[in-house]
Amino acid sequence: MISFTLSEQQQQIKEMTHWFAKHEMRPISMVADKIGNVPEEWLDKVNQMGIHLNTSSFSNDKNDSANKRGRKEQEGNRMGVIATEEIAWGDPAIALSLPGAGLGGPPIQSSGTKEQKERFLTIFKKDKARWGAYALTEPEAGSDASAIQMTAKKVSGGYILNGQKIFITNGSRASWVVVFATADATLGRAGQRAFVVEKGTPGFSSTRLVEKMGLRANETAELLFEDCFVPIENLLGGEQLYKRSRSDQSGFEMAMKTFDSTRPIVAAMAIGIARAAFEYTLDVVQRDFPTSGKFYYLATEMLAEIDGNIAAARLLTWEAAWKADLGLANAKEAAMCKAYAGQMALDVCAKCLELLGPTGLEGHIVEKLYRDVKVFDIFEGTNEIQHLVIARRQYEPYGIRV
Amino acid sequence: MISFESTEDENAFVSIAQKIASENIRPYARESENKGMIRNDMIKVVNELGFLKLEEPESYGGLQLPLISQVQIQAALSYGDLGIVQGLPGLADGASLLRSMEPKQMNKDQQKLVCEGESTIAFIDDINDKAMGKRLSLTKSGTNYTLHGTSQPTRLGQMANHLILAVLDEEGCPVICWMDKKHHHLKVNKGDYRFGLLAASIAKISFDNEIISQDQVIATGEKADQLIRRTHTRIQIIQAAKQVGLMQAALDYATEYTAMRKAFDQVIAKFQGVSFQIARMVIETRIANHLVWEAATVADKNTEEAEGPALRAIQRAHQGVRYVTNSAVQLLGGHGYVKDYPVEKWMRDAQAQVMLYGREKNYLIRRGKQTLATKEKAVIT
């Protein structure tokens, strides 16, 4: 039955994460932006509270009978987007800095061996804050993920990695990083592999933390791999995975599949940011604006547009998450919500700044949110790439590959 | 629990509606437009399946379906042709008024007229667009009212045998009343419509100091205000759903065309200028659909609470239907502009529909006022 009412559990998650965002994140938001990081003691505290950034709750077996009728329906993805919207409302840079597997979680969850899941996904404990990371982008390969130049040369007992990765969220502090490399260039995409490279592995280093327009409190690293030996146990999914079905289990496919679960999460973050800007601005308009005349009508129209656009983005995101929970193909919906929410959130923040006028330049969170939100239209696949994915799915019935 | 899955019943209804749309509606779209009317055999088929009575209360012989079911069916039918769907006889928007009424708000004579089964109602709404000035004047004279003036162009105005009017009286007090055309000397101005929805039987109705007796009055004052608000909400959701159907039709047609049409030695779908436009149309259509679904589910629980979501849904559908149909014409190029292809008609129909069912800016301002008036954050679910 079509429904947009949150279940009791979803409502609880929403309220709990909103409380956390309001009382723990928002108070340090502007300070973290200024100092360019999230204080360690704060991260330790929230880690002890058991709060993590988890983006890997999607159903990984499309034939899993749990996804069919008769057994309890999985709702991890819906829970994920609901909770993520709230913490991004609190502060997106801090949200991305929360301990946990982050964007590295989904590929391990979906393609890792049982042993790898045990090794890498169970380290996120309360004793110490730990992070995972996901490294795909290179200086010469961003949107075209099939063109990555990092090499993985097979040697006795493992692979030797050489190359560079950029724009890696939490890449320097991460305990491990899921890294994509080309093992056999002659096979094209099928020749790509994914590895889990652990911190401290000889030949693996973080060379720089980049400074950015926004999300300043969140660490964005450049990683270097110089003759970095990675044991065969760290080949994601193991050799068997690639031998079993070479065509659809390349590292490239794994990277793409990851996006199906992470893009709704990124969209949910954008929605949280937009909502934060909207609610802040609404308060200002209600308090300071005239209740009639030109500015009043300007505000009503803009606020209504914002309200509608946020609702639209949320519904697209929920749909993508719902399909993932049911184990249905959701690449198109994931791209749709990401494409729309990223652009929408930037537009919302711009409209809010317009309503605030010159006073919005300083001391208001909206200018920070505007700086933060731009990248949500870029990372996890640019807006243009999302359009490409949508168009490809749209033309699939006609046998056309756009 | 958040879910986008239709029920089995809804799927069955939609499946039949899709069949009707493809076999009985789409092939006759041009003919209906050219003649300005709909074939009787088509009306018969649609009526027999109950599609003319989706919104009517069971007590009036209707199906009284929840809005969430109705919107899926209306979208599926409108996929065939919005112009035809808007010209189908029946209680149409008037059914939403009946659905919004308190029990016994309509007297027995009025109920009997509706239950005759042959009624077609034109809903003349002089309140929704009041910012632009009243077209009709309603003056109280003793226990009766006197109605004077000419209505806006109204859907089903030509063929209707009954009218429901929502009008403000001379003191600005809303009045909802009922008229049986045969008991009044009304002038139906068929006009010279060339723009869109040409099979929708659009006409202006002129009233020359017509007397409206007390037993024709359904509600006045606060009751009328509440009733008209609930009615507007339901109408907005249903009309937005029809627009979604039209958007989907234009999107699918443009997708297929661009997948077949070749230029510069390849199908034009391979050009990003084309495929990205299609992607944007996909997003807009899905958004319009989901906002309609959301508003419908809220309205099925409580119509008053659905006022905001309904405004959101109709505003976005107004925006989307023009964008998508215009884009479809653009993607077909010169072919899109000529009547050999349906998209030029869809573009005209879309714009006509928007003009009949309220201004997008007006909806935005109303929604914005609601947002500003409440301390509750409007977008927190």
C-alpha cells in the first residue's frame, strides 16, 4: 500500500537523530567550520554514544527471500535516509566526520567475503573512534570511473598497488580504505579490482589534506600508493568472486553498485542541509519581515517553492531507499534523487541567502550551508553523471546505450 | 511505513484504465478534438467500468474510492488523452463537493437529481480565483439570492445539465448553491475556443438576475468556506493526477521518438543535449507523481490536513506539465509543431488545463502564507 507515514521505529530514529543533531552537532557547527576540523574529544564522546555514519544497510542479495512477501520487510535504507537527513540538518561536515565505515561500508557489505566483513566492519567499537573510507577518484579520472589509472599488479600472495587517489573523505584518519585499481587494462572495466588497504600498510600514505569552499570541518585527503603490497586476503570478495562471473563483478561494477546505496544517502544529506537553511530563514522572515506588501509576497512565494522542492527531493529519495530495501534495482531512482536533491539544495540555500540579504553574509549558518552544499551536486557522481545514468535507464528498453 | 507499492486492487484498476487509454482513448484523441465532443461508444465503455464515478460517494451510486486509488486511475486514463478525460460526462468536480459534504447537507430533491445517473455537473468556482475579481454577483433578496453575471470559461459548461456554484455574496460571504439548468434561463456561451482541451465542453455561463431559492443553497458562511476548501483540496489532487498522466504520455512519446530519430548518422538519443533533457523530464514527472500520491494519502486520512500538500501537488503539476509537454515538442523539432504528431496537442491541452485549474503563482503564495503563518516547520514530516 502506498504510504508516506513513518513507522514507529522510523519515527523514533528520526526523533533521536534530530535530538542529537540539535543538541550535539549544531552547537559546534560554526566553530568546527572555523577551526577546520571536528574536535577529537567530541568525536570520542559521540563514538562512545555509539553514533556512527553508516551508509551500508542495503539488501545485498536481490534474490533474498527476505525481500519477498511473507517475511519482515527490511527497512535499513529507509532508516538510513531518514536518520541522515536529520544529522545533515545538524551539520553536514560533522555528519561526514562521524566515526564509522562511511562510504567504504557498502562495497564491503555487498561484495566482501564473510571473513572480510568480520575483519573490517566490526572494528567500529566504542573503545576508540575509527573510520573507513572509499577511494575511487583520481586526478585524471573522476566522473569516468572506468578510466582509473591506478594499477594492481598480481604477485605471489597478493597485489602491488601504484597510483594516486584524491578527494577521499576521512582518507587520512581511516583505519582502512576501499581502493579501486586496474589489474588488467586489456579487459577494460572487467579488469578492475577493489582492495581494502589498511592504515600503516607500507607504501600507502596520505600526502595532503585539501582546503575547500565548504565542508571545512571534514577531512578530504589525497592518498598515494607506491609499490604498496596488499595481501590476497584484502582483495574485496576474494579471487573466487571475479572468477565466478567476470562480467558483472569487476571492481567497476562494485563501485557502481555502491552508488546505488550511497546516492540516496547523499541526497538525504542535501535535503537535511536545505531544510536547515529553510527553517533558519523561515524564523528570520517570521520575525523580521513585514506582514504585507512586496517583500511579504516575495517571501511567501520563495518559501513555498522551497517547501515544495524539499518535499519533492525527499519523496524521490525515499523511493530509491524503498526499492533498495526490497532488493529491487534502483540505479535510476538513486541517480534521480541525487541529481535533484543536490541541485535543489544549492538553489534553496541561494534563495535563503537572498531572503536574508546582506545580514546573511556574517554570523548566520546559511552562508556556511551554502558553501557546504555545493559539493553535494558534485561528489558521488556529478549532476551530469546522474543525468547520464537516468537517460541510460530510460533508453534501455530501446537497446540504446547513451 | 514508507512504501511506493500499489495494492493489488489498484493495480487491477490501473491495468484496465491503461487498456482503455490505449485502445479507446488515444486513437480517438484527434477526432474528439476536431469535433469538440466525445464518441458515445467511448463514454459507454468508460461509464460501464465505473470510471466516471470514482469520486462519487457510494450513497450516490459511486465507487467512493480513496484518493490514492483514484489518482493512479486518473493518471492512467489521462495518459490516453487529457482532452477526452476532461470532456467525459458525469459529476466531475461536483463529485468532490459531494464527497466533502457532511451527511444530509444536500436535501432529498437534490440528492435525487444526482442519483438519476445522467447528471453532468459543471462546477463554477468564482471563489478560487477571487483575487482577480468576481465575475458573478450574488445578492440576497429575502430568503432567496439573485445571481447575475457571466462565469469564467468552465469545463463541461456546454453539456452540463446541472451547475454547482461557489460564489461570494455582496458581503463577501461564501455561498454554495445548486442549479438545474432546465429550470433556469441560462445563456451558454460556447465561444470560439481554439487553444486546448477542445473536447472538454468548455463554456461560459451567463446569469441574468437568476433567482436562487433557499432550497438550492447547499451551504453558506463558515460551512460553505470549509466545504469549498475541502472540495478544492480534492479537486486539486485529482486534477494534478491527470496532469501526471499527460506528463508521462509526453515523456514516453518523446523518449521513443528520440530513440528512433536519426541525425548526424546516429539516433538523437545519443546526444547529451537530448538525453539529458529526457532525464530532466523523467525527474519532473516522477516528482509530480509522488507529490500527488503524498497529497492523496494525507487527504484520505484527513482532508483538512491535505490542503498544504494539495497546493504543493497542483503547483508542481502545473509547472511540470508545461515543462514536459513543451520539452516533448522541442525534442520532436518541426514534427512536434505539426498535427501529424500528438505532442503539439498535449502542449496546448497542458496549458489550457493549467489555466482552468488555477494559477501556479497563486498556489505558491497561498502555500507560502500557510508556511509563514505557522510556527510548525512545514517540511518536517
